[in-house]
Amino acid sequence: MTAPDEAVTAPNAAVTAPDESEQAVSTTQPATGRPTDRTTDRTTDRPAGESLLQVRGLQKHFALRQGIVFQRRIGAVRAVDGIDFSVGPGESLGLVGESGCGKSTTGRLITRLLEPTGGSVVFDGEDITHRPPARMREARRNLQMIFQDPYSSLNPRHTVGTIIETPMRLNGINPPQGHRKRVQELLETVGLSPEHYNRYPDEFSGGQRQRIGIARALALRPKLIVADEPVSALDVSIQAQVVNLLQDLQREFGIAFVFIAHDLAVVRHFSERVAVMYLGKIVEIAGRESLYTRPRHPYTHALLSAVPEADPDATERRERIRLAGDVPSPIDPPSGCRFRTRCWKAKDRCATEEPPLARVAGSPAGHLTACHFPEEPTVAARGEDIVLDPALG
Amino acid sequence: MSVQTPPHPAGLAPAPAPFLDVRDLRVHFPTEDGLVRSVDGVSFTLEKGRTLGIVGESGSGKSVTSLALLGLHKGTRAQVSGEIRLEGRDLVALPEAEMRALRGRTVSMIFQDPLSALHPFFTVGSQIAEAYRVHHKVSKKEARDRAVEMLKRVGIPQPERRAGDYPHQFSGGMRQRAMIAMSLVCDPALLIADEPTTALDVTVQAQILDLIGDLQEEFGSAVVIITHDLGVVSDVADDILVMYGGRRIEYGSTRDVLKNPQHPYTWGLLRSMPHLTGDVGERLDPIPGSPPSLIHLPGGCAFHPRCAYKGWVPDGRCTRERPELRLLSGSARHLAACHLTDEAKQEIRGGTGPDDHAATARTAR
């Protein structure tokens, strides 16, 4: 990476990029929670301090309609169904879950590519939940997005220069050194060459295209970038290059990230805090250390046990949890706890009463779990295999 | 033409012929831009009841290899040479009509994307039944019963009812199960799974991998699983073949390749992967550059432009001379194609135990 000049310094002077030592400290959560569970403490996912992004009760229901002329509403896909979280300046929050859990919809609601059905999104002190599109441009200056597919997210008829320049022109930003120079600086920042300015996207490989998308997101020096599966379309060896690049940018410019991915290992590497989503709800949110070593929600536990590791010893040691079936339909989610239909611990109470997302006994502060019967706060003592799949004897 | 590389890692087995014996397989595609050497001299063996994992990035030739095993390059412009001996019979030389009789019955395939591999117009049950009726003289009723039985076997709830459903009525994981049911309906002796779980979520992926393993145990099939995910092969494979630029660069048992990798590319793949445990403060260690073009493959070792260790080999041999697969000293069947001497590899690893591939990262820089 090239050293950025003044034009590319942190967008917010108050925000200092966390250096590596700080980062390491911030992820180590105290192992023991405070003995008294005060209400204030029980439901906040982040320790005190100002938030850059506040999401409260966010909902998105896609209406299902029937009929051609007189369309009747016959139901709704409850893609995101009341989620709360916050992201601090310069912080990276990971959003993980299986397909259909609402993680991508959440990303699009935050950037207001979709209109929320309910709840609120407060970004940088301003409520942008229902801000009209014309006025969103202002907020998008600080709120950018990186998309999953490096092929469809770049206009094939525009040169790389035009693609990266456009956000600046739209926002009336005229860098002192001129657009062209600035774009070339950005290209260098993301590890491409300034000579690529006049090339077209089809001349680049997937990894390089993703870098162009990143340069475009950086062009306005945003405070927050929503990255929706930024590396899942890339080859393993290229994936690591892009993850490292994003990490450098986060640390150097103090950019906060909402990092959406289905790959738990990538998220662990990139995000200090991680939220696990299931059927439109956050079922668990915690600092990465706490979440990956002491998952309390059975779903988180099952997810972690399902990730194959490239280590034959780990494969032998690992406890297997094999859930039955797939994620149920978000049109008609199960009552009470949404995970109960695939959960091996489900009892009657789970069907009638929805568990709140709160700190459960034995979890450190900031580790919230939505479960009536949370797992033991340790993975050291692994239990027996849990196999619910009828086909697996 | 290159020197013949040893066809099987054992190197000691002229004894009983292996169940599947691929020798010096080449698949070349003539294009306007030049000859694309997708697969260029690949050899491996596989016994019944065993699983081989073929690993590589996009463009490494792994999928083209799998299509060759099924004889799906016949009648296309592809130039296939070499031998694919299945129970002694050479599939490369086999006429299409005879190949068709084998396909689906003796050799079967699970594709990556079940939505495009299943016909949207026919019910899942009828498609599975058809696959059975092509190879067995049975009534429609019997074939349908067999289809329902297979759906039940792969864990589809209410199989009688679901057999009448169309593919779009199935979820992703169920479609993949239906594909598996279809590929296993004739009890194939060789099952090829091309990225069978790439499109699936992790919990479903784990189900499917377990299912393939269970069914393999039950039917005693040989399985070739093609994937880019080293985690998946670690889970299911007995042997691993690592491909790069259409060629083999490392081949050995799963434990050998993952715990004691011998090729800088394999080191790179393992180091660039993020893990669920261990230190997160450490940066990922990517392989620089990107995979090579198969038309203009770099001379010498195809990996040399991305290799951090070519300086360890004297006289720039890596850029001039293609390394042959060599047996690792002290190992019966662990092959790697690299000019680095064992001593140099030891030194690169900083004298740490052979099990510690992570240590190589630090000492190399």
C-alpha cells in the first residue's frame, strides 16, 4: 500500500484508527460478567460511548400480493423483523447467518437502498430512516457500500476512472489535485496501478474488480462502509488479499465497517464484534473472542461446529452438530423462538414465548443471546455429537 | 511432451490394477486465442470405498478433469488424450454409445448447481425414476418406488408426496439431496462430486458431506470430490490432489498434504485461509498475484511468478525448467512438484517440526 497524503487521511479527525495493539485489547472481553445484571447492562450490545450507527427495531417486510388489477396483500416476507445493534466509529461489526436470514437486506436498509418497514436507523447523529432519496445523497457521502458481485456492480461501459470519479462529481467534490489525480491515488491505495485509469472493467480479474469497487467506496472518504459479502466470489488466495486490504483501510483511515458474510472464519478475522442472524432476527451478538470461544445460542454453536477446518486433527476432535432441514420460510416464521424447529433443546416454552436478546447469566458484558436455554459458556468440554438429520444414522 | 510422471503415488502397485487409474490425462481446447491446456498430464488412482479430493482455484483444471471422467468431452472440440482406466476399461477410447451405458450407472455425478442440473419441467420423482429406467428394465411403477425410496434415503421428509414436486418447490439443500438421490439411484461404483456444497450454507453443507460419506460407506463407491475448499477435503477425503494451471503440483494422503505440505502453493493456500481458532491479530498471508492464463502458462514452474521461494533455487531453474513430481524422501506416496530441496524446505520452515506449516509464514518474510 502506498502512503496516503493529506487528502486521504481519516474522514473524522476525532476518530483515530485503532492500531493493532489497541485492537487486540478491545477484543479481549472480561471473562466474568458483573454479578448484578442491571437492565441497562443487559440489553446493550456495545459498551458506552457514542455510536456512529444506531439501529433500533429495524424491520423490512416485503409484501406478497395476488391478483393483477386489484392486488390483494396476502402476506409478507419478514426478511428483517426487528433488530437492534450499533456500530462505533472505526469499529467493524460482522453480520453472519445463512442465506435468507436477512443479513443482506439489513445492509441495504442501512444504506437506504431499501425503505424500512419499521424501526429506525440513526447515522452520525441523524435519523435517516425515512429520509427522501434526494437528501440521502448527503448521508451517502459518509455511508458507502461494497457489493458482493464484482461483475455486476461495475458498469461495463464506463472506464475505471469514470466509475471511481462519479461519486465525487455527484457530490460536488473537487479535490485540490483534480479528479484524475485523486482517482489515480485511490487506485494506488487499493493496490492497482494508476495506468488503469482508462481501462474498462472487463479487462480485470475478479479480485481486481473488487478492488475497483473498494476504491469507489473510498472516493468520498466515508465514515462507514457496508460490505456485503465482499470476498465470497473470490478465489481463496485472492480472498486473503482483499481481506488484508480492507483491514488496512479500516485501520489507516478509521473507517467503520458493517461486514456481511456467511463465512464465519473470514468474519472472525475482520470484525471485532459479530452479530449472528437467523430468520430476520439477531440471535446472538458479542465480541469476537466471546462469540467464537463461548457461543451461548444453540444456533451459533451449530454454525461453528459445521465449518470444516483444513486440519485433520481438528476434524477428528470436533463435535458434530447436524441440524435437520433448512431454514424455515420467512413468510410464516415459527412462533416464539424462530430457531426452535431445528433446535435440539427446544421445549414448550420456546413455542409460546419469544426469547429477548439479552445478556444471559455467565456471559461477559456486551454478549447478548436470545435463548431461553442457553448453552454452557464454554466449548472446552465438548459434548456428544448431536445429529438431528434423519438421513444420517 | 513431458516425461511420464509416476501414475500412482504408491509407485509400487503393478499388482492388482486399481479401480480407477487415470494416466497422463490431457484435455486441450483449441480456441482463436490459442490452445487452452486445461488439463495437462494428470494422473491419479482411486480404490473402491475411498475418496479423492481434487483441490485448486478457478481455472486450475479440476472441473474439466471431472467432465473427462464422465466422458462429457466426447463430441466437443476438446482434445482428450491419456488413459482413464475404470476397472481396466479405458474410458477415453470408449465410443460414445458405450460411454452412455456407463454414465449414470457405473459413473455418476453430483453437480454444483442443482437448480440448473434438474429439469424445471418434470417432477423430481420422475427425473430420478427416469435415471433408473434408462439403465434397468423395470416398470414405471417400480422405478417410481425406487425414486421414493432414494428420496427417503437421502433424508427428504414425506418422500411419497415430495416426489411429485417440481425442483423449484425444493429448497437449496433439498435439491442437492435430490441430486444425490438421482446420482445414487443406480448404485454407481464411481461418484464424482463437483463442488457439491459450494452453493449451500454451512449447516446444510455439513449435512450433505455427512450424507455423501454415509452413502459411500453403505454402497462402497469410490468418490472424487472436487472443491476449492481445503476444509471440505479435510473433512471427507482420504487423498488430496492439488492442481495448479492444469497440472498436479502435490499429491498424497490428506494428512500428509495438510499437515506436512511440500509445495509453496499448498503452503500459500493453507496460510491464506482464515481460521476459527488461533490468533486473529495476525494478518492473513495471501499468495501474491493471480492464477495464470492457461494459454500462456508461465515457463518453467507454472507457479514461479507467485512463488516467494524461487530465490532459494540456484540458477533460476524455476523459470526455466518445469519441476517433475518427486516422491518426498521417507514417504511412500507423498509427491510434490517443486525444485526446492528437502533441506531448503526445512530451512524455510525455520527448523520447526514438519507439522508446523504456520511457522513457514513468519520465517519466509
